[in-house]
Amino acid sequence: MAALSGMTGFARCEGVHGEWRWVWETRSVNGKGLEARFRFPSGYDRLEIRARELAKARFVRGNIQSSLNLRRDAGHSGLSIDTARLDALLEASRPYVESGRVQPPAFEGLLQVPGVLGGEEAEPAEAGLDEAIVDGLAKTFDALRAARRDEGAAVEPVLRGHVGTIEDLTRQAAGSAAARIDTIRDRIAAKFADLLAGDLPEDRLTQEAAAMAVKMDVREEIERLTAHVASARELIAAGSPVGRKLDFLCQEFNREANTLCSKSSDSSLTQIGLELKNTIDQFREQVQNVE
């Protein structure tokens, strides 16, 4: 039997490559489809296409947000001062300072002169860092998928419990007096006698009798509810991704329960119908967590 998967979870993965440390954090919440968003440090947007491919290979539904934190170990700031350029600036300013025309230049001011303070480019020199980061994201997604499967494992018995309750209520509806064919026949006969007393035309009597038969007979709704119960169990056993199919089945469950209530002229059958609607709502609420 395949496993269900939820759509909420969190995962974190970190690693080291050369002088660089990276940390991936990813979060997932419910979604109608798959929407993956990424936050990269400056210069690393080039990895987004590969990151999306990793997400699509592992997930079908859910809103997934992932962020990459990248930093260099202490002692490797990547900043440098061009001392030759700095000395040249100081020497060029000496005549102006000695003549009193300008104040001696401040060190922090000299650092802002283009070319004096330099930094390594955004792309690090270490070969293979991109591969290490992408591999780290794959491991993070694997951990997220495991967390979502844990959620699915917790939701599955709840879903099965709701389906069992729906089945029990459907059986109660089928066994109620209002659903028995003899009760339906007696009610139609009584209504038909009232119509005959009104001296209605024959074609009108036929129409009214047919309408009463349709309105009072709930056996078709009960048969469909029974079939939907079997379908729900098959989908749950099939495992994810079945969330959308289960959501559609909830609509069908609700449609039959509504029709059952609208047709019912018996208080006990109406109460069963209302309990069905309540259980179906609880079932659908849990289905929203299924991938």
C-alpha cells in the first residue's frame, strides 16, 4: 500500500565547501498546485532553474519557500586594500596639504575612492561550490518530503475514521423506515389519494405521482454514498498524489448528503443526513492537507 503525504513541513540542511559554509532552510504549506520560491544571495540566481527541477521531481502540490544562507569562514573576508593606489593618493595630496589649501585626507575617505578598497567577486573561486549547494538543496528537499510523509501518516487514520463514520451513517439511512420501499409506497398512495380527491386531470395525476416518487425515494443517494465510500478507501490506499481526487470526492459526498436531507420527510432520516454533512466537512478539512 502506498503512503499518503501531507503538504506542510520544515527542513534544514547545512554544509561546508572549502572556505564557504552554506545553510538551506525550506518550508512547505498547503497549496492547490506546486509553487516553489527561492531566495538566493546576490549572484546565485543562476541556480534557480536547477532548484525548481529538484522541487518538481519530488513534489506535486504545496507552496514551498526555500532560502540559502552563504558565508565565508572568519579570516576570509574577501576584502583587500590597494596600498600602492593609497600611497599614490597620499603623495598626490601632499602639496595641497602643505600649502594649507586642504585638510589632510581622512583614511575612511580614501577607502571610498574607487579602486582603493577591493573585494573578491560574488562568484567564489572554489570549484564545485555550486554543485555542493545544489546537492545540499536536494538533501533538504528529501528531508522535507520525509516530514510531509510523516504528516500524511498521521492524517491517514483520521481520514479512514471519517470514511468509516460516513459508511455507518449511510447504513443507518438505508435501514431507516423512510428509506424502505413499503414506506415510500404508502406515502405515495396517501398523497395520490389526496390528488384524486381534487379531481385532477389524468396527465396531471401522472406528473404529480412521478414527482412524488422521485422526491421520496432516497435509495439512489444511498447507493451513490456507498459507492463513494468504496472510492475513498481505494484512493487512500493508493497513496499520494491523490489530494485533488479526494477533494473532488468530498464534493460528491456533500452533494448526496444535501439531496438526502432535501428529500427527507422523516426527522430521523434528516438527523442522519445532518450528521453525514458534518462528518463530510471534517473529512474535507483533513483532505486539504493531502498532497
